[in-house]
Amino acid sequence: MDLVLGIETSCDETAAAVVAADRRILSNVVLSQIDEHRLYGGVVPEIAARAHLDHLDAIIAEAMREAGIGFADLAAVAATGGPGLIGGVLVGATTAKAIALVHGLPFIGINHLEGHALTARLTDGIDFPYLLLLVSGGHCQLLAVEGAGRYRRLGTTIDDAVGEAFDKTAKLLDLGYPGGPALERAAEGGDPARFDLPRPMVGKPGCDFSFSGLKTAVRRRVEELGGALDEKARADLAASFQAAVAASLVDRSGRAIEAFEADHGAGRPFVVAGGVAANRTLRAALAGLAERRGMPFVAPPLGLCTDNAAMIAWAGQEKLALGQVDGLDFRPRPRWPLDPGAAPSIGAGAVKA
Ligand code: KG4
Ligand code: ZN
């Protein structure tokens, strides 16, 4: 039984997990730092790095204990090597290297985005190729996933990432941090048709995204309402925002399906991954698109959409199977695009993954 320990510390979750080569998750421990950052309304990199340093050893010990194994039972240690907040990435990668060195194990540096991208193979066992919509705090991309390490970017955001748009809009609506889940809760029972917000990029050629105009439109509506929102207005604005995001993601993904199927034929899976994929309204809209296009739809369970270490351990398994391990001289990379061949764009390899 090949077991990989995964470590994730690239943003505000300190996480460790043990995953077997046969896709069993033996343990998956996630410690959120929400309370440490709430006062500041967002993630403070220095606080995040210190919190990772304070908690990571205990989280790893818990993951090993839950899995019921010792370090000698591992086949490799994998840690997020970027992209992300460099202080946290250094804590995780250095800890993983130390474990690897002491126990004579291979170390594998994982691209955090690849962790999200390969999660559907962990949860649903799907084969390559598949079309992926990767939606997180720092990224919004459509990718043809042709193999582990083989990604072709079909579209990306030209300004804000979709999670960033959720977080900024939540702030405008006074919903606090973390914004995405708060906005989703606020939208429950809201009227998505009350505010006529723009549908960014809908109908435009290509598969790129843009969300900063939508955020500005929400700000204007808030100003028009005199700045002070009652519960109903807040719920209706949140629901209208989500509806606009859903329309944009569905339109862009629809175009990407055409480009993807021209290369890979019909009927391959359509996968959504990343923290924003935890949003039920968006999942339902994307599931509808997949159904209309005759594609199996795969969305990981909510806890494996947001940041976790099981996805890092699994990506480690994929790399190990390909014999792709790293030396202890591996250097963490604050920016690390999934397909370096694609034209650089503002949204690619942003600081927050
Ligand atoms: O993948 P992730 O956990 O961390 C990054 O790699 O960025 O994604 C975090 C992002 C945040 O912007 C957060 O607000 C958003 O995912 N998010 C959500 C939901 N849960 C998390 N956005 C909308 N609805 C949600 N339920
Ligand atoms: Zn992430």
C-alpha cells in the first residue's frame, strides 16, 4: 500500500492528509485560520505564516495518528510548493523536506493548482482528458487536463479571480470575511432578478473571464440604495450577483466545451474545482450546462473544493507514479502557472491560489 503524506500551507488553512494510491483518504485534517484574520477583514500573510509555523507539526501528527501509521510507512512526502503566500509555502515545504530527509523518503513539491485540478481523479476516479473549470480565490481558468502535468489553458480572467470577486462583493455588502460562503448564505431566499447586473463577457468570443466590472456595478447599486442596506436588499443583491457570476461561468464554459471537444471529442467529463466550486448555486448552473452538452459532471464534495491537503497528497501520488520526485533543493515558487506555454495574463499565477 503506497501512502503519501500531503501538506498544504499556501494560504489560510494549515492542513495535512494521508492518501493511498488506491484513492483512499486515510486522514484529512484542516485547521482554518479564520479567527486569526477576521479582525483584518482578509488574510494577513505574516500572521498566516506564523500560524502555520505554530500549528503544522501538531496537524501532521494528528493526520498520521488518524491514519494509524508512522513515517516509516510512507512512500513519499508531498507539500504545496506554490503558488501562494511565500511565508506559508516555505513553512510547509521545509517541514516536508525535513521529514523526507530524516526518514529517507522522496520529497515532492506540488503546484497547489494541480492539487485542485486532479481532485476529481481522487474523488471520482475519472480518466484523462477532461475539461476543468478552476475557480478559487486567486484563479479563474478553463483548462484541458490532458494528464498530470499536462494542461492547456483555454481561458483565464483578465482582471479579478472569481473568488476575489465574491470576497470583495461580500465586503461591499458588509458580510465580513471569509466572503464567499457568507455571500452564498446571504443570497439564500434573495431575489436573483431584482437587480439587473451585467453578465460579464457573455456572448464575447474566446473563453476569458472578467469580474471587476460586476463588482463595480454592485458598488453602484449599494450607493444608489443610500449605502445602508436592509436585510432584503442585501439578500437580493447577493442573489443577483451570484446569478450574474453563474451566467458568466456557464457562457464561458460553454465556449470552452466547443474548443475542448474539437480536440478530444464529445462525452468527456466536465469538472469544476477550487474553493468557489463549493457554491451550490454555481454547481447547479454548471451541472445543467454539462447535462445539456451530454457530459458527465464532476464536482468534488465541498470539503475537497476548498483548500485541503488530501488533494496535495493525491497530486503527490500522481507524480510518484510518473517517477517525478524533487530534490531537497526544490525552491518554492510564489508564482507557478499550470501551463507555462500559455500567453502570460494578469490572472495567471496570482499570489493567492
Ligand atoms: O481554493 P480556495 O480554498 O483557496 C485558494 O486556493 O484560493 O478558494 C478560496 C476562495 C475564496 O475566495 C472564497 O471566498 C471562495 O473560494 N469560496 C466560495 C465559497 N466557499 C469558498 N465562494 C463562493 N461560494 C462559496 N460557498
Ligand atoms: Zn486553493
